[in-house]
Amino acid sequence: MMKKTVAKSALVSALLLTSSASMAEISANISLTNDYRYRGISQSAENTAVQGGFDYAHDSGLFVGTWASNVDFGDGDNTNIEHDIYAGYWGEINEDLSYDVTFYRYIYSGASGQNYNEISIGVDYMGARLAYWNAPDYFGGDNTLEYIEANYSLDLPEEISLTLHAGYSFGDELKDDDSEYIDYSISLAKTVAELDLSLTYMDTDIDDDDAYFGKVKSGANANQSALVFSVSKSF
């Protein structure tokens, strides 16, 4: 899952700083990726995406941020920019266990009818993360899209980090078509010359008979297996 990966990393770093130094922190990030994928599905028609954002984290645990990326949903869709605004609260139960609650507003240029809201609740424990997401008006519609995910990160030799991810998309938006699906990925990341590099293999269990998406092997909404490379910089 590629969405807001850089922004989230910058935000977590800022929150860790505020918890130890009792000060507010402002951070920024910019990244370049060969394909913007969200929950296993291409948002940029398998083309390059330039992404970036800003985050402000207060020592109280409150935070706000903004993030944007170019998108391409294919012919007939005028959207070319996704702009996210989010705010939430991060808390630490002890040095190993933390939690966060975040509200998101997704805004799509040229297609205001697709704008929607989402809330997420997450728990982190010693490299593992569980989270639940709920979008009650997914893509401006009346149906709810829900998502649960499990992630685990660990450090490898040579300062390489490994992240395993599995997610499940469900809810009323997909239920009528019996189109709930699983996405999964494995990522390797390393910082070189102050640049954060990552390589991710990802796939979904969407098949040709899926009524909502169907297996798309190239272009807009592609959901076949893919290798996604990104380079990013945090400030």
C-alpha cells in the first residue's frame, strides 16, 4: 500500500520527537514513484507519480497534515490531482505500544462529486500495526467502504527495513457485487545519501469474475502483481 507512506513516516518521526522533547514539530516530504498504488490498485494508470505533503505534530498528540499526488483514472475521468487533508490524535501507552485516530478528507480536482471522508483507528506494538478504516461516502456515493490491515516491520542487516502488509477491503460498496478483496505486499527500504528508497512487490486476489473491479492487467485501475519503486526525501 503506497498511499501516504512518506507522509506517515514523516509524521511518526515528528510525533516521536514531540513525545521526547515536548515541542511542536513541522515536517515535509516529497517523493517520486513509478506507480501510485492504493490498496493494490493503481491510481496513476501505472505511470509515474510525484507526491508530497506537510505535517504539523503538537506535543499534546494532536496533528494535522496535507498530502497530494497526481492521479489518472482513465478516459472519461477529468481528475488529475488527489489532495488529502487529515487531522488526528496520537497517544503512547508505553514505549512499545501506541495508538492513533485520524480523520481524512480526500479531494479530487475536476471531480468534486468524488470527494469523500474516511476515518482510521490504528494500534502499533513493537513493529506490528493493526488498523481499521471506514469511508461512509466512498467516492461521493451512499455506500460505506471498510478496510482492515495488518503490517509488520523489522530491521535487517545493512540498515535495510522489511515491511509485510496484508489488507482486506469490504463493506456495502463491495458487498452487492461480492467483490471484497485482499491486497498484500512486501517492501524493502533503505536510506542512501539522505534519500529514502523503497522497493515493493504487491498483488491482490481480484480475478476476472470480480464484478466491481475485475482483473485489470494494465493502465487505469491496474490491480495485477507489480513492483513499485519510490525515492523520497523528508525535511
